[in-house]
Amino acid sequence: MDYKTPGVFVEELQLIPPSVASVATAIPAFIGHTAVTADAKGATLVNVPIRITSILEYTTVFGGGYSPASYSIRTDAQFNITRITPVNGRRYHLFDAMQHYFDNGGGPCYIVTVGNYTADIILGTATTGLLGGLKALEKVDEPTLLVSPDSVSLHLPDGTPDYVNGGNFHQAVIEQCARLQDRFGILDLLGGGLALNHADNPVLKFRTGVGNQELKYAAGYYPWLQTSYLKDISFSQLNIVDNADAAVPDATIDTMTGNPVLDALVTDLRARILEENRVFGKIAAPVLNRGNFNPMSAHLTGLRADVVNAGNAAQARTNFNALITFVRSLALSLRDLEDDAGNSPAMIHVIAGLKANTALRTQIINLISFEKNQHVRSSVAAARTEINVDGDYVLLDTQDWVAGAAISTIGPNGTNFDGGSVQATAINAANATMLQTAFEAISGAYVAILQDAIFRTDQAQQQLFLKHPFFKAVYERVRVEMSLLPPSGAVAGIYAATDRSRGVWKAPANVSLRSVVTPAYKLTDQEQSTLNVHETGKSINAIRAFTGKGILVWGARTLAGNDNEWRYINVRRFFNYVEESTKKASEPFVFEGNDANTWVRIRAMIENFLTLQWRQGALAGATTKQAFYVKVGLNETMTAQDILEGRLIVEIGMAAVRPAEFIILRFSHKMQES
């Protein structure tokens, strides 16, 4: 400060060094396929990292999980099941892995969708496929873990696992972690649901594919897990084929057991499904199914919005006609279903009850009267007459559904819906209370028939899956197959929970997994030894079932199992944490004077931070001098030439706590002394 004016001046001296703010340690980024790949405005979400904090937020943005349209059940001549696969061979694991992540203690994370459930899972390039999603994460600083449960679904044209591209993806994950030095890869094994001694040898292929570069930045886990996330399976999804993949005829399936009672379970269910589909089929547009029929009002609301948003008079008439046709088809379906041959006694009973409902009759008559209104007719077509309306409802003429009245004797409603233009008139008619009231009553009757048909289908299906020996086995096998998940989602949750409760320096192992029924393959001690310690050094962490303890993560090694410095996951991740925290805290010193004042402040800042870590148990040593050192200064870490070239070099050494992987209790006899 230049002192020229007499007075009192205040100067503030900075004596306390700045502090190091801890960075987050367990923010996973998940790469995979999602149900939704565009936001509410239609903008693509593909290769756009999105931060979420709960499974509810995930479903809001990305939709739900994947359920195959059908399954191929391969059987031999004796109807023994030899293979179960989704018909298109696809499995998308991301949604279930996210559930597993949050169930096991996960918190904030990033999602990178690379496609929807119609797109194949591919390795891709820097802009497509899994590699495209991985590339998109380079520009996001917060993630500290990389996870891609969908990578296990990389496959060859014949549907078998693509171990080569799986290895290429794993190498790409490790390369990014090593280059950025702020993240760690959790890798799943392709074929991880297979036994350790399976002919495919997924463990060997994983070790071969992962390469030998920077293995300290990732860890692998085996086997996959049978979870409690069971999929709903329906009879209609099951395609029974022989060993040549030719469809087994229905007649053969229907007489499979030779027991009339058991075989009748199949034929009864087929009849129930046909009846249910017949009810759905009465409405041509919009196409209804189990997933969208309830609430029915949503379809009316959508059709009404189409009328409002029409761009011209012709479009308004087209859209209003679609709305009226939908409501009319609901009314006509009641009589149409009554006329059908082969209705079950239960459906006959439901229809008879509805036909006797006087309130429903009144609303059907009101609908016909509404359609005969001159403004409603003109909103459908300029030349539409009452005779045209009579023709549309001829199926109900003199029927009990209209109290025995002739359709031609039902007069038009006299409400004035005129809005001065075709579209305005159509909008007024579409919003009419009379139409809404009639729709609610008529759609309610249709839904009552439909729900009864669905209920009886479900009951018949339940009996089939419960009592028929073949279909019971199919049902259980399919649900088990579809509940298999690669473990990376759950393991990422364990990392997050351990970091939160203990610290990043605690090994994420000897922790039980939630929402797991059993590992896909149960390892013995001897089998795990070949995973944990291997001549290649590529350790694979086991997930094991222990009696009385549960399903535990029973390994804490990186893939660099022979590296004494980087053998353990918690050591690698703790160094990542300290490196990133001190790096960010040191940025304010860039372009400061490279002199003793700056060196002292940096050293004090880092020493204070490491002292806190030591007190929390992250560093080993009775004193701070034993736990760590921080060196900076001329002729200590820098030469005069370094200073001339603008380098400020700080050396940090840490005695990171390592896990007690092998606890050895040594016993011996002691001689008697008295």
C-alpha cells in the first residue's frame, strides 16, 4: 500500500494456512441402456451424464426395467428344460443394477444412457455404444467409480458372450481411470453366472481380456448374484421349442402329462387368454392392452387434446371423429361381446348384470342423443345426418342396452355447442359434460368386463404355474434366470456405504449384500484361492455365501494383486482421494510466488489435512512423523532450475493402512511349570 495521506491504515495478515476440502469418494457413473432416452422436451439424453440421487429419480428420468417380450424354452424329447433365453437374446441390466446399488447403501450417482431397449448392446466408438458413454464421462469431474453392468451383455452374432470386446471395454475403463487419476473401475465378468470350471472358462477370458496396463485402477468381482428382483412371467411369453429350435405344437403341449386334470389347466388358460384378447380387440383405436387400459380416462384426455391442438378445420374434424368413435366403440362393444359365441359362464353373468343397469342404459341413450346433436354431427363431418348416427348404432337397435328403444326414435340433444368455427365447435363438444358423464359410465362397464376377464386369466395362469409339473419348472427357472445380475451395482453400493460409515481407507469387504438370494456359483476356500492369488497377479474378488453370516464380499484386491503398493482397493482409492483433494486445494497457489512463503503455506495446508486423516485412522503410525511426510523447498524437492522453469514440487509420503487379509493364529504347547 502506498501511504501518502496522513491517517490510520489497516492491514490484514494471513497467518492461518488454507484448508484442504475433502472431495467425494463414492460417486459412481453407470453406463448402459435405459427405457427412455429423451427428456420431456424431446432432447436426447444419449451420452449425456445425468446426476440422480434415488431410484425414484431414475425412473422419472429414464423409465423402468427391461422385460423380454418372450422367452425361448428349449426342451428335449422328455420335456426336460435344456436352455432358457429371451427370444431376441438381449438382457439389459442397468435398471436392476441401480436398484441393487441403492439397496446396498448407494447415494448420488451419474447415469449415462447409450441407447434404449430396442438397441443392441455394442462396444461402439467414441460417440456410440458403451465406449461413447465412457467417453462422455471424461468431461465430468465428480464421478469416482466407473460401472457398466450392461457390458456383460456384449455378444457375438450367435448370442454367446463376446469376451474379446468385453476385454476391450474393460481396458478402456482402466485407461480412463489411469489417465484422469481420480476414478476407479468396478468390473463384471462376462459369463460370470457360469461355474468356475465351466468349459467357457470366464475367469481365464476375463484375465486375458483385461490386459496388463494400470491394473491398480480397477477390481473384478465373481460370481454373478441371484437377486430378489423377480420378474413377472406370463404363459403368453413362453415359446416351447425342441432341440432344433422348432416350435412344439400346441396339441403336444396340451397333452404333455397324459393326466386329464393337469392337461386341462393348459387348455383352460388358453381359453381364458383368448377371451381376454377378444375383449381388448373390440376397441380398434386406441389399441388397448394390460399396460394402458386403466385409467381409460387418459385415452379420452389424449384424444380431446388432439382436437384442441388441431391445426385446421379438417384436422379438427378428423381428431373429433376419432374421439367420438372411441366412445361409441366402447358402447357397441357391450352388445358385441354379448353376441359372441363361446363366452364363459362368468362373462355371461357379468354382461347380464351390466345390461340390467338402468343408469348405464340411460348414459348409452344420452351418448346417442349427443351424437345426433347438430353441432356434434357437423364436428364429425359437414354432411353427417341423424340417419348416419342411426346406422352407426344399429347393433343396439331395440336392445335392452337402450331399454328396447329403436335408435331412430332417440332424439338429438339440443345443447348449443356452436363456437363460430369448426374447431371451436368441436372443442366445445369434446369438453361437454354430457359426453364426459356418458363416457365414464360406458367405459366403466367395459373395464368391469375386462377386469373380470383379466382376473380369471390370472387365476388360471396361477393354477397352471402352481400345479402343472412342466410349467411350474419353467416358471421357476425363468424367474431365477432373469433375477441373475452382475454384482457391480451392489458392490458400488457397498463402496458408498463403507466410505460413508467408515471412510475410503476401509476395505470394502467382509460386508453382507442386500437383496441377494445366493451367488450364482458357490465357491469353496480352495476355489477362491485361485481367484485371489494368481501367477498373473490379476486377483478377482469373490462373493461368497457363509452359513450364519449371509452373502459377503470376500475380497478387497485390485487387479494388480502382485503389486505390494497397489494390491488393495482401499489403498488405491485413498490415494485417489488425497491426490484429488490436495490437487484442488493447491490450485489457488498457481502463479503465486515460488518462494518460502508459498512453500510454508502449502506444506502446512497439506500437513493439516493429512493429520486429520491420521486421526481418523487412515494412516498408520504412532505419530504424524511415522504416518506421513510433506516435503517442499529449494534443494529439498526442487533445484534452482526447477524454479526458473516455474515448477513448484511437493513430495508427499503416506503410510496408508492396509487390510488384514490373512489373520494367522499360532498355537503351541506350553510346558507345565507347577
